[in-house]
Amino acid sequence: MSNVQVGDIEIGVDDGHGLAPLTPGKRTPFIQSIGRFIPENEFNKAVAAYLIVELKRCGFKVVETAPGDADHSLASRVKRANDAKVDLFISIHYNAIDGKFDGPGKDPEGFSAHIDPSGGQSEVFAKIALKHLAKGTVQKNRGVVKQQLYVTANTKMPAVLFELGFMDNSREALLMIDKSFQQECAQELVMAVCEFFKVPYASAQKPQAIKPPASMVKLGTAKMIRDVPVYASAKFGTQTGARLKKGDVRHIYLIDRGWYQLFSGEFIPSNYEKNFDFEPVPSKKTEPPKVQSKPSEAKPVAPEKTIRRVIVDGKQIGAFKEESGVVKAVSDALSKDPKNIKVEEV
């Protein structure tokens, strides 16, 4: 494949299912927080659209095998790909098991790549894609699944059907309507396509982290308990490509809805299982004054200590001169699962 020109390579893009009918298996359970179901194709269609933009930017040709919102038959999808003689077939889906939310730790989770049991180049591409998907939003990597599926068994080119999460997992269901997650999935799949065909990936502008102001005070340290991706801002889809390794230790200056900001301005996520152990800045113990047998000599007056205020979810909960007061306020706030904690000098 190394001698193939990228402009001669054609990719078949398939967004699984249509928007109607909204039968179980094609939608999430009802989500109270947003007041509706999420159709599977709402996610599939969005990712396919981002995928097409990314592929074209990298120089590939694209064939849409299920254009529009209709629920195209499996046979028509395969025929469109085979007739166009595409070089690779990618089908975008979102998984489901029992169609209900069972609760944290009980729901299925993660992404997977489904191929025909014959393996071959389909398996090669699937493994490359899983490697790239694992670098993004923290999810379980369920690996390559070999099974008889119509679209992978009847296409005449390498073909992979991706399940990028679970509709009956409450956390992953909400990722379906997160535009940054949709873009991230598309980007990682195109990185895999480029690696598979040995062509350079034409990246969009890399997200830039904004460094915290100098007045920000260290809240504590985080020690990684597994490899953790680094993000430019406190949302999925803004990963910088960097990763902190297991055992790495970093200082934390801001906590924002489960995201912890580093001195560099970048963020690491903690709101999915556990990525690191966080240790608040320890309080300093005040030693009792020593008994003196002689009158003490006059000493220069020490400069007045800086006052630092602790702000939790936009509200000031205290202002302190002593570091021990700051630490206690932050520790108390962390026990109540706040969305945002800041410590600022007054």
C-alpha cells in the first residue's frame, strides 16, 4: 500500500441505522437529565459527517453508503460499497445490551471493532484503529470481535464495524451528544486510516492550553495510577496527544467538574473510575511558643501574610491568612463533590 497515492484511495463511510423508527436497540433508554431518548443514528450520523470532513482533508475520496436519514437496508449499503470498489469500509455504530440503565459498575461499557472471522486486512485495520481510539476519552477497550455480520461478511474490501460506546451506559449515552466526543472519534479513526494506508495525517490546529494566572495557588498533587491522556481544556475531544504515565506526579491548581488543571494549563480527567490519587496540600502545624528565661529582643515586624480566598462553585466560602485554613476549606469542599474549586490571592 506504500506506493498508492492518497487521491486514488476511496473510503466507504456507513452511519449505522436511520433516525426512525425509534425502536429499542436503536436508541438509549429515556434520559431524565435531558428529557428524551437519544437515537443511535444521531451519534452515528454526526461521527460519519466529521469522518468525511477529516478524510477529505487528508486527501481521501469518500463514498457514503447510507446517505440521508433513511434506514437503508444492509444489502443496499454493501452494494453501494462494492459497486464503488472502495478500498476500505467503515461502519459507525453505538452498542446496547439490555436497553436499560442498571447503575454505575453494572452497565456494559467501552468500544470494540467487529470484523469477519476471516480476519485478514480487516483485522490489521481494526487493531490500528483500536490503538488510536484508546488514546482519547477514557473508555474500556473491548478489542477485536470476530463475528458474522452482514456488512463485514459481504463487502469485497477490508471492512470494520465500530461500536464506539454503549447506549445503555448512563455515562456513555451522554457522550453520544457531546460534539467534542463525536469529533474525537472521527479524528482517531482517520488517524488509523492514514496509518493503514501509510500516508501522513493532516491534522487540524492543535488545541492550546491556557496557563492559570499567577495568583492561582496549588491545591495539591495528583499521582497517576494508570496512563492518563492530557487535554487542552476541561472537556473531552481537546486532547493534546500527550499522556501522563503511571507513577507520574503533577501539581494541581484548579478543580473543575471532575477535571484537574496542571501548572501548564492543561487538564487531566478524574470523573471516570479513577485515573490518579489526589493529595491536598498538607496543613502546616503551628508549634507552641518556647519559654524564654530572658526578655526577648525586639525583632523586625514580619510582613503581613497574604490573604487567600477559597471559591467553591462560584461562591467564596472563606478567606485565610494561614495555609492550614486554606487546606481545611479545600478538603471540606472536596468531600461534597463540588463542580469547581479555586484558591486566589486577595
